[in-house]
Amino acid sequence: MTPATRWGPDRPWQWQNLRVSTSGAKGSYPEEFAALARSFAEAGGVSPTLHQIVAKSLEVVPCDWSAVAMTDHLSDRPARMAAVTDAELMRTVAKISAVRDSPGRTAFRAGSMVHCDDLTTTTQWCDYARAMVQETPVRAVLSFGLQLHGDTLGVLTFYSARPGGFDVAAQRRGRLLADHATVAIGFAASADAADSLRDALNTSRLIGAAIGVLAERHTITTDQAFDLLRVVSNNANRRLADVAEDFMRTGELPEP
């Protein structure tokens, strides 16, 4: 079975339906990308945003497959925060890219667009191109390094099953999508960080309140009250914050 039959595009090629005018009429660039920005902003968190980005790219660019990784450095291991449109294919692509230079790595380092029009004839990334042609149906690659305020956020890559799959219009649309994706990822990361900080502050206050009540009830020091909470948490194999929450709600601690 050839790679081309193992992995097919997620949907049929629809160039005739995806060519749009730039005049501002319905389906125009401004309206289309305004809707795209809203969908990214409303995704709710980094992971949902990443999945929105790759899902939308299939129609917006368009492309056959898409992958995005949020990371400030690339290694031979997959990024912790990432999304793809075809997990099986992208595992093969990631394995190929892990030990070879690639358009995605070049774009990531430069923070710019990198385009490989035909993997079967390119004189760049030779080892990568050879392995991709042998092991996958991918024949053209379009990558964007994602940077915001000088900080590297990650890399977004589109893949086509045919050579020349990304013409000038597709490159322009890909760049616009990458710009929207960069802002959306930055916003989502900030929102997630704020949520984490808020949760940490709430947890700290909850534990502090439980320690205060225990210290007053048992006439012990706050350090001793904290040790008591910690012992109960360890014995019950539960988070300290969960034990503190139960205590504040019921007024009782499980027996150590």
C-alpha cells in the first residue's frame, strides 16, 4: 500500500469554491478573516485555539493537511502544545523532521514564511525532501514561524498533496492566517496564564484559611496546622487544596 493511499486529504480539493474577491463583498478577505479572528478569540484556551487554527486552514489556505506547535524551541520530541489535522501522517512527518532540517525548522528559526514548491525537485532540505516523498503523500510545504513582540511562539505548517499546491494567492492567505494565529495564540496563552494565577491565588487563600481555623481550634501554631493538613493529604492521597476545601466546607478532617 502506498503512502498516498494510506493518507488522503481530509476533504476534496475545492479551488473553485475557495477563490474569493478582495472587493469587500460577501466572502471577501476582510469579512472572511474578521470571522476567522473571532472564531480564534472565542476558542477558549490555548489547546482549543490550536485545533481551531489547523481546522480552519484546510479551507482558508487551502491545504490538505495542517500542523501547528506552540513552543519556544524545537527538539527531537513533539511539542507539548500542538494540533494536527491527521495524527497518523503527522507522526511520520514529525519523525522525519526530528533529525533533519526542514521548511518548518527554517521558518521557526527565521520567524518568517518558508515555501517548498515541490519536494520531488527541491535542492534544499534534501534529506527531509527525500524521506517525505518516500514515506508520505506530501509534495509541497508552506511554513510560518510565529513571533509576537520579538518572542517566538511556535510554527504553523501547511501541506499539499501536489507539487505547486501553494500559489501566490495561497501564500498570501496562509500569511494572513498565520498572522491571525499568532495573535490568537498570544492572547490564549495570556488568558491561560491569568487563569492559572487566579487558581493559584484562590488555592493559596483556601489553604491559608484552613490553617488559620485549625490553629485556632487546636491551639497550635500555623506551622503545626500546616503539617497536620499535609499529613492528612498524604495519607488520603489527595491534593492539599482539596483537603483544605473539604475541611472548610464540613469543619472536619479525615483521621490521619
